Amino acid sequence: MKSIKSEMAGTVLEVKVEAGDTVTQGQELVIMESMKMEVPVLSTQSGKVSSVSKNVGDFVNEGETLVEIE
Amino acid sequence: METFSEVKSRVLKGGSQKNHDKNTQSKKLFARKRVDLLFDKDTFIEDGMFANCKDAELPADGVITGLGKIAGRVVAVMANDSTVKAGSWGARTVEKIIRIQETAERLMCPLFYLVDSAGARLTDQVEMFPGRRHAGRIFRNEVHLSGRVPQICLLFGPSAAGGAYIPAFCDVVFMNDGNASMYLGSPRMAEMVIGEKVTLEEMGGAKMHCSVSGCGDFLCASEEEAIEKAKKYLSYLPSNWTSSTVASKSINPEKNPSEIKTILPESPTRAYEMRTVIKCIVDKDSFLEVKELYAKELLTGFARLNGQSIGIVANQPLVKGGVLFVESANKAARFIQICNAYSIPLLFLADVPGFMIGSKIEKEGMIRAGAKMIHAVSSARVPKISLIIRKAFGAGLYAMCGPSYDTDAVLALPSASIAVMGPEPAINAVYFNKIQELNPEDKKKFMQEKIEEYNKDIDLYRLAGELIIDHIVDFEETRTELIKRFDAYSLAARKLSSPAPILPM
């Protein structure tokens, strides 16, 4: 299990995967908005998404988990 | 009685076969082999080879020191021999290191530290630890040499406790992944003293130091790779603070500068890879990124422009929106200081939304780190060009060498914009009360109107018209414009009147 965490504080702009999806390393999982910029959050490994813990519009602090991959 | 040649060959062999085998198993080269790989063939001259030679256990007292040539330039070296008492420091070891530092100062030549050492020999501590010409002097000398001659560390094994400060005071540290480590207290000591259970790799390994702590600059897969990279690094630098860099043959860039236009996304908030922009500007394959794995929202590195050595500081929109954080501000400040110390012109590629805000980053001391970066920018006396690629907002403009910083030229691409902040937050700040009173529909209309007004106010042609930026450069002209300008500004190469020491990270 690998937790993909937010690298900076911001809000969730777009969630591009859901539980059960197969993802590859480097794939965009979530797009955050921070400092008026779009910040893509990429998967650090290939695997299956086991859960997505944030919704569009949620505030996320640095280091919070966005997606879990197994 | 041993003959001279027997003594010499015994010393040249280093430590016991068992220790050599142990090193081979962990893919470590013999210290003398490392020195061979570093220098041009048959150029090495050694001092202190016979240090402690009467003691069969201590050939060269565990460190090799001397002079050699790299690409024809004289360079000094010290190399720990980990087959001798794990490369630990005795009295002669310390004296030899101090002497090679003094030699580097006398000859004003670069100094390489090939580190692989367990630290002080506790049995010899009174002879090597506390006194005037003991271990503390090594660090004092590193600080004294800082900014006078390049000091380059290749970390091939441990640098433990006090020894960890050898890399910390160097300009740059190449770490061999798997073998290199830096730590003040070993995992065993951490468990004993503070109760923490942690592995050496987690606490002081090369990956950690190159990506988290910032103590390492280059993560290398092998010793050979580290040596090659370190030589390449040196090729961008002069031998000392008063001499000039050596130009190489100009090579066309990997990509056509006109491609910059297509790299930039239509949406001003969308991310893109700044390295691709760099490929459109500098000589092909010449960008040597420094601290590639650390604070990735900002790129630093040396490159060649028309064969000339330059330093690049560039925002990286692909990571964290290119926003400046504590780590990236420190990384930039340090790199700028290195370029300044060795008279290497600086190119800033700006696409920066500003410094990070929020309670977390304020607690980390964002303002302190930002001040450090702006301090380095202000103090740098080398030719400086700031090229605004897309946006330069707020103090980000200052940090990326905006017009107020004795910048030789602030150039803008047609895609550029400069402002205290982006349109939306600016309008929210000015009309906050009014916006609160409006219903959603009116609010949207109001925002749109004001954004248009705001964008007119910060219009690029207006900024050029008011002489805030010096020139607007077409995408395809980017490289030739920079070449011509750096060439012109080199006339005013503001040589430092005294050395500029480089502060540790």
C-alpha cells in the first residue's frame, strides 16, 4: 500500500481516478489548485487504486493523503 | 630490515587483503584506484606517502594526498583509504589533510575530497582532536578556502560525526548511492541516546541527503559515475576566484528556440516542463543540473551558451506550480553564491507565482529563506540576465532577479506578465467588501470586468513602454539575444575585489 500525498497546501480541482482503477507510475491522479496554479499529483508507482480520500473542492494540507494505491 | 622498495610497495598496497575484499564486495574501489581515475594519466605526485610507514598497520596513515591534473589543470586531492583502520583519522592523517589544504591555497587550485572514513581514531584523540593543528583546523581551512578555490567532495563511504562536516563545507557533494552516508550519530548511538530505531540508509543515506536534507548534490550509481560527473562539474568552473572559465566549442541547442512557444500551455495556470525550455536555449547536452532531486520546484545548474559557462536558476512549473518554498529558496541562494564566487554569469528563467503562503510555511521561516535568496541575488556581482518566460508575481520577481537588482537586462518573452500578484487574488484584495455584497451573478460579471481592467494595467507592452523591462524578445530570438547580451556584459565582468565565501546550505 502506498499513500500518494499532497506536496503542498491547496484545494482539489479535479480527481481523475476512482477506487478500482489501474494506474501506472507517473499518471495524473489528482489536480490540485494552489497559489492560483494547477498542480498535478502524479502516481509514484503502478498499481490499483484502493481509495480516494478527497473530493473536488476539499482543502488539503501539505502531507495529507489523497489516494491510496496497492 | 626492509629495503626501500619493500617499504614502498607495502605502503602502496594499503590495508589488509581482508579489508580490500570487504570493499570489493560492497563495490568500493581502492583509494589509489579512485585517484588514478580522477587524474590525467601519470600526472599524480604524492606527498606524505611514508606517513607512519614504520607502523605496518598504518600505510600512509590512511589518507592519500597530492596533486594531479584534470583536463590539463592542476588539482589537489585528499583520499581516505578505508582499507586502513576504516579510513579513520590519526595525527598524521589530520596533518596531511591540513597540508594539502594549505597547498591548494598556495597554488590557488581546486581541491577534491574523496571521503570514506569512520571518523576520529579514538585511541589517538589527544594527538588529533583538540589542538590548534588538529581536526578542527580542517573545517576552518575549508571555510577559509570557500569561494577561493572550488572544493569538491566525492562521498564514497561514511563521513561520520565530526567527519560529516567535510562534505558540508564543500561547494558540492557527489554521493555514491548505497555506500555514501553522512550522520552525526550512528543508528546504534541514536538508539542508545534517544531511543530511536532507524537504519543507516534512512537516517544518513545518499538518497535521503540528495532529496530531503539537501546535504548532497548528485546521487550517483557508481564511483566511476561520481568521478566522471565531478570532472564535468569542474569543467564549468575556473581554477580559483581570480581566474576565468575555459570556453568550449559552441554547439546548437537540442531544440529550436522557436519551440518555446509551443511548450507553453494555452492556459496560464497549466504546468509544463521547464527543462524543455532550457533545451531550446543552451548548447546541446550542456545542462548539468545541481541538486536535481532536492526542492524540485526550482532548477539550478551549469550550462554552456555559445561555449561559455553560465549558471541557470529556473522555476519549474511542473512541480508545486513553480512556487518558491523554504528549500528552493535555500537551494537558489546557495547556487547563486557559487556562481558569484567563481564569476560565472547567471541566467534566471522566471515563471513564478510567488513565495508559498499559509501558516505551515510561515512557521518554517519562509521569510528568512526568501530573504536569503534575495540577499544572494542582490550580492551577486556577475553578469545577470532575468528572462521572464510566463509570469513573475510578487516577491518572486525580486527573487528571480527583477529590475531592481543591478540586473544587466530584464527580458520578457511575448508570453510574459509581471505583477504584484495574479489578477484574481489582486481583485479580491482590492474589492473584498464590495464582492461580499454582490449576488453570485453580479459577482461573476464584476470579477470579469475587473480582471480585464487589471490585465490591461499589467499589459506587457505597457511594462516595456514604461521601461520596466528592457526588451521584449521573440521566442525564436531567445538564444541569440542571450548570447549577444552575455557577450556584451562580459566587458563589465565585475571581478570581485576579495573572495566571496559560500555559506553552507
